[in-house]
Amino acid sequence: MTEGKPARVRFAPSPTGRFHIGSARTALYDYLLARQSEGQFILRIEDTDRNRFDPQAENEYYEALRWLGLDWDEGPDIGGPFSPYRQSERTEIYRQLTEELIDGGHAYYCFCTPERLTQVRQLQQKRKEPTRYDGLCRRLSPEDARERALGGERHVVRFKTPQEGQTTAVDFLRGPIKVDNHTIDDYILVKSSGMPVYHLAAMADDHLMEITHVLRGSEWLPTFPLHVLIYEAFGWEQPIWIHLSVLLNPSGKGKLSKRSTVDPKSGAKAVFVNDLREMGYLPQAVINWISLMGWSYDDHSEFFPIDDLIGKFSIEKLSPSPAAVNFSKLDHFNGLYIRSLSTDELAEELLPFFTKAEIDADLTEIKVLVPLIQERIRTLDEAVDMAGFFFQPDVHPESSELVGKKMSAQDSARAAERAHEVIQALSESEFEQLEGALRDLADELGIKAGQLFGILRVAVTGQKVSPPLIESMVIIGKKIVLARIERAAKILNSLE
Ligand code: GLU
């Protein structure tokens, strides 16, 4: 538990793409910090990059955060004391702050054309110099520049990075990072469209929204000193900066893909939260899994439902070291959480997967199946593969699969015929105890019970893998079981 006053933390996605598990981890840590300190978890939409704006994205974030259970206290949809929470609605605030920076000598108008900037860059590349803005407009008189800008001349606004001295940027996990100021570019703060970029908008909002801890991806480390300089230029008190560890591919080689959904080669499954949901992972499992991507409680505990995480999480135990993402761990957690659900809860979770597979099952029917499959599935959609046949009017076994292990088709046919006789002889009430009768039959036929059950499993369920056979047969009912075994015997007899 992190001691101290209530934390105000924000998750600030850009609606430019899909909700990645790396971002979900940031959101989770934000949420935990807010909940354990009785602070606020704020959702802010950073949509100033209009070229990359994706209208679907904002909704995807809302939906996935809600599914994960990471509810926010302030945000574009619910408002809050620092409204608005969508940056495109805050442009007047950024405009005023930009003026303030220019008036204070910390920023300047730049009129250089893209063509000129390309030329500068090419020259620098030829000379093997670092590519950066050469400072031409930095030297304009502020009055002239203002007049040109107000007169409508196309311009951007750049930060006037100090040319002397050093900046020390303190990352909570890495300690002080010192940079010579002359190596820092005069970054663009406001584009020619008038829209601010991240460097200005996010700093402004973090300050104005009284954010205490900035948790963000380590891709921001290179521009971190610039962000510190912007805070200093405004004279603002800095938040605690925390750059989370880089996530690596399962192989440990290279950064975790930002795009691929399924890559069996690298072991990567889905990297987007909503895809994991579709694939049948429970939000509890995803939360537990991502909580450990850069945080640990001790060197052995791993099972952390969200309430435990709220109690146990601490920023002191975050690690800055890159971590390979392990998808088998997610399967493992999913199995654990599936098994921890009650029959009713699991049935509720499974229903949408049956519906999606166009299987007309209702909750009561699924509840009957839950005890048969709860121990056997790792993902919710596996339930459909395993138990979907219960809802089909008929099954279609592969003839070759009907042949018993290490048996001939003829012997298998004989076994099926005998099983048919034995089951037919059972009364309805005896049917529920048919296991003993079938085991006796296996003895009589001189085969293993497993061989007999294998034949019957394929005959009755149409599958080699199914829920427990006897229980499944009881649910299917004697009449249908007999019909399917009879058909299987016929198929087997027609084989060589
Ligand atoms: N909008 C930024 C992004 O999506 C947020 C970074 C931050 O949390 O400061 O990368």
C-alpha cells in the first residue's frame, strides 16, 4: 500500500487505435493507486491529433474499461470538477497557455515551411549531425513574429529550449535522468492547424487537473526532459513521474506487437483487450495477468483478485525492467477464475458464447452443463466446442474416429452392438448408473473401459473430446443415446 494523500491519476488514451494490453496495464495501475488512496481515477481523451482520429476508438476504450471493471470517477462521459475531459474541447485553455509561454519567452512562432525543414534535415543528415530544428525563427523579434502570426501567416509554435545548462528529470523507478539542454530540440507545441500536440496539452491538463502521479509508457522517456522543462517554464510543481516497463514479445525478443492479433510463432495471442474478451477470457483473469507485467508483490505470489490488488499494489514494487508477456499464464489464470465462479455465474458468462455460435441455448440448459465442463475449459469459448453438441439435433461422427483404440472396425462394431443391448436392457432409473454396466461389458469383451468409452464417446457426442461421457449420456437421454450407438454400429460394420 502506498502511503500518503489521495492520488489523482489519469488514464489518457489517444483515440487513434485499439485498446492494447499495455495501455490496460497503465489504466489498472492508475485505478489501483486511486482506489487504495481513496483518490480519483480520471479518464481523459487525448484527441488533438485529428489526422489519426478514429471515431470507434473512444467507445472501445469505454467498453473495455467497463468490462475490466476499471470504473472512472471523472471523464468525458460523466464530467467532473475539471471538465471538459476531451482535449479537443479544451483548445481555448491551450491557446491561453501558449500565449503565456510566448509572453514569458519560453516559446516562439515559427514560420518555416515544410520544404525548408526538409532541406535542413537533409543537410544535417549529410553532415551526420543530429536532425533537429536549426532555430531560424527563434531569432525573430517577438513583436514582428506576433504581427505575422496575427496577420494570418501560417505558423507553428515551438518550445524555446534553454541552450545552456542541464535538465534533471526524475523518474520514480529510474531515479534522476540528466540531459544537456543543448541536445533537446525546440519541439513543436502547437501545430499549424492551431491544435496543440501532446507535449503541451498533456502537461497543461495534468497540471490543471491536479494529477499527482503520471503513469505512462516508457516511449515517453526520450521527451521526458522536455516535459520537465515545460513544467519549469510555467513554474508548476511536478507530479511524480512513473514510466512503466516495456512489454516484450513472449520470446523476450523485441517489443510486444502493437498490431498483430494472433501470432502463433511468437506465442502471442491477442494484444487488444476486446479481442481477449471475444476469445473467452474473463476480465478477472486479464486483470490478474496484466497486474504482474511490471509489478510483483513478492517472489512467489501470483493469484491476485482485484480487491487484493487494491490492498497490495504499491508503486515502490514496480520494476523498470522490460518484461516478456506470457500468454500461457493468461490461460492459467483464466482456468483458475473459471473454476472460482459459481454455477450461475459461469452460466451467465457462457451464454453469450453459445449465442454468438448461433446455438439456441438458454441459461437453465447451460447451468445443467456447467458442472460437466467447469474443470475442463480454459477459455469460455472452449465450452462451445466441448458442449455445443448438446444443443444440436444430431451429431456427425467421423467414421474413422469411431474405431476404438488398438481395435479393428469389426471389434468396435461388436462392442457398440453389445453396448446397445446392455443399455437397452437398463430401466430409466438404472440408466443413471450405467457406468458399472459398461465397465462389466468391457471386461466381458476383454477390452479396457477406456477403449469402450472412446467408441461410445464419438458415437454419442460426435467428438473425441467431450465432457465426462456417462454424465453426458444421462443428459442426452437413453433414447437418443441408443439411436446414436445403433447408427455408429452400422457405420463400423460398413468399414473394412
Ligand atoms: N495520449 C497518450 C498516449 O496515448 C497518453 C500518454 C500519457 O499517459 O501521458 O500515448
